Amino acid sequence: MTKDIEAIYQKILNDIVTLKIHPGTRLKEVEISERFHVSRTPMRDVFKKLESDKLLVIYSQSGSYVTKIDLSGISDIMYLRFVTECEVMRDVMDKMTPHDIEVLRHLISSSKEVLTADGGERDQKVAASFFEIDNSFHHYIFDKDGKSAVLDLLNTSFPYFSRYRFLTFYRDETEISALLNVHNEIVDCLEKKDMPHLEMIIKEHNYSGLNGIEKVKERHPDYFI
């Protein structure tokens, strides 16, 4: 892909991951081409890339549709992320400074302010804010260990998992507050250099979304297979 077409791909990818484009939505090459003022030929490459990302399914007769969320296989990616995060946390623990701890706690405080958001499309707006802050929280830790490229690789290799992560923030304030408490516990463990407890907390953090996804499915059944 050229740089311009890559930018279009990234824009559509982000819109799908952050549910600005809902699961099940039909995407038309001609409309997307007109939107970005490009020919349909490069858009076919974009669609094929989204198909390989498992975010689009292309039917020769009926068109291209954003895939609905399939929870099968999600636990395998969670395990990969869990193992990776544990190793990074283990490595980074002795590198954390008081300033680093302060930065992480500030990110958590920023998350709490998001809970006051309201207005139309509240689910999507709140989820987008939490998703961005959550990514910043984990990126800061990985970057401190010089492993930010590893986290980027995990995220870009499994964009359908990123969409799942985004959807886990479509939850009520009590459940989201519980997620923030997990972040607080992660920082506490880093500060105290308590790796055994931190490993337990990381596991809880990774799997809490899957454990609570049923309530999200009840509210948005059309998003899932």
C-alpha cells in the first residue's frame, strides 16, 4: 500500500475497532472511494487487508460486511498478552521511579473523570476515552522496559482483539470502576515490587473483560455471532 492508502486503511480500521462502524455494517467500495477521493482499485486492497484482519468478510455476490464479534479464540490471545505483560512487569519493576508511579496514577485519575461523561452515544464516547487511557497506561509500562514495539506488535497483529477490548468498556460505572481499581493495584504492586501479587492482578485484569462481556452481549446482541 502507498502511504495515502495505508492512512485510509488505518482510519477505517480504527473506526471498526472503536465501533464507530458497527459489526454487521455493509461497507461499499464505491462509497468509501468517494469519501476518500480515491479510485476503487486501491480500496480493494484496503478491503482485503481488513478481511485478513478478521474485521471484514467479503461475499462475491452480496458485498462486504464488518464481521460480528466472535469470542472463540479470544482467550488464546489473552493468554499471550498475559504471559507477555507478566514478563515485562517483572523486567520493569526495578526500573520504576517515583515519577513513573506518579504518571501512572495520573492516568488512572484521568480515567475516573471520564465516568462523568454523558450525552448521545455515551457508550462509544466513554469507551473511546477509556480505551485511549488504558492503551497509554500499558504503553507507558512497556516503553519503560524498552518493549513498546512488542505491545504494538500484539495490537496490530490482532486488531479484532483490540475491538473486543474496546467493547469491554461498554459497561456500567460500577464495573468500570472495578477495572480502575485493578490499575491501582498494578501500580501498588510495581511500587512495592510485589511480583507474585502483581501476576495475579494482571491475570484478573486480562480476564475481567471476558467475565463481564455477557452483560454487554445482552445490551448489544446484534454485535455478536
